[in-house]
Amino acid sequence: MRIRLRKSAEGAWLVPDAPGVPPALRRFLVERDAAAIPTVQRELFAEPTPFR
């Protein structure tokens, strides 16, 4: 599992991916880690990060 930072003029995105993982497991891992990202951000920055 990896999480990459993608930047553009409109903003920045954390993009979870699981290359080389079987498709059935890949979806679970990506969804699990994507759901955890806001929790980690809140704990690190002590305030919610805006999402669009």
C-alpha cells in the first residue's frame, strides 16, 4: 500500500494505491486507508482538513 501526494494548480490530493495486490484485497486496502486519512490529519493538525 502506498499513498502518493498529487499537486496541481487547484490543490493537492492524497492518492492511495495498492499495486501488485490482488483486486479483491486491493479495494479493501485502498478504502480502509482512504477512510483513515482524515483521522490521521485531524490528530496531527488538531482541526479538520477541508475536503471537496
